[in-house]
Amino acid sequence: MVISVKGEDYVLEFLTKRLNSPTLRVTKDNDDYYLKASDLENNLKNHDNSKDHSEARLIVSEIVGHINRILKVDWGYGSSVKVGKIICEKDGEPRYSDYMDIKSDIFVTKPVRLNIDYEALIQCMENNKEVEDAFIFYYLETNWHNLFKVWETIEFDTSREAIIKKGWANELEINLFTCTAHNREASGYHARHAVDDPNKSKFCKEKVLSSNKPMGLYEAQKLIKRILIKWVKSKCII
């Protein structure tokens, strides 16, 4: 089974350095890049070619999805990464091939290198639904709704008090984030709610937003990214 990977050369070249173990790796042959995963070999044994291709599509979709989500968290942006051609082989001869179009739309500011083991993080996402959910929410369009879903996932798993105690974020940052996300006066039509909750709105207006500027979306993204990375490192060996 041969799977070619398409995308910007600098992204694919970066992946050859971060994914280079016997179980999961991106390799370069001349000017082409390939994805190799032991999951494909282990799961596709003794299947006919059509079944091979169907199984490969599912497995590769999941792997590429994980990689794209990690890239957005790690770099903050990236270009479209997709799988090119899948070629199933038998006795050394290609038997079936097809093209896939698994894209990632990731954006933002400048690359930020983090000390993350990509393969270990992929395994962690496969074994921890809450980690996978958090990365999926972060990968979606950057807005108050999706960033708050990341926050909710982590807060439910860890608790607000633990996040503050561990030093992942301070109380003011969290209050500014939550108040801005919910409050129409702070974030306008992009707020999570059309009508403010009188009790929560009063707290935000009197205790938080009265003496602090609302948090900008870019600031919120940086905050949630920081909390996400700290949380994942506490749950997974990456």
C-alpha cells in the first residue's frame, strides 16, 4: 500500500522530521512525499483489493485529520495538506489506485514550534475521546463558540480551580475570556449568546469588564492554546 501526501513542501518536510518512527512516518522520495503507517499493514492483511482501499480510506482519513489538527495547534497555521494517490499492491504490482481530497484549512499568525511528539499525541487522541474532541474544536473556525467548546472540554475534565492552581491560566484571564465570549457588549454579534444572562452579565459588567478591556479573539486563541497544550501534556506523554 502506497499513499502519497500532497501539500506545501516546507510543511511536508517538517513532517518528515516529526513523524519518523517505524510505526508512523512521512518519507520523501525524490520530490514526492509518502505516508507510511503500521496501522495500515496490520489492519489490511488478508483483505481483497477493494476492501483494502475502503479500509485504507478510513484509516488515512483519521491519521491525516489528527495531523492537521496538531499542525494548527503547533504552528498556528498551515497550508492545505491532503492525501494524493492510494495504490494497493499485490505481488509487487499496483492493483488499484484512487485520489483522496482530505484538506485542512488552518490559518493564523506565525509558526510556533512546540516540543510535541506528533505520533504520541496521535495515539493519545485515539485513546482519549476528550483530547480528540478538544483538538477538533480548536481546529474548527476560530471564533468564540469553538474556543469556548475547547475550554468547556478541558474544564469539565480538570475543573476551573485546578487550571488556576496548576498555573495554566490565572483567574483574571479566565474571567475575561468567559465574559467576553458570552457578553454582547464585549464581543457584539459574535458573542455566544444573543441575550445576556442577568446574573452572569452583572458579574462581568461590575467585576470584570468595568475595569478591564474585553479580550480580543486573538488573545483568546492564544490563551486557549496555552491551556490546551498544558492540559494535554498532563494527560499524555508527548
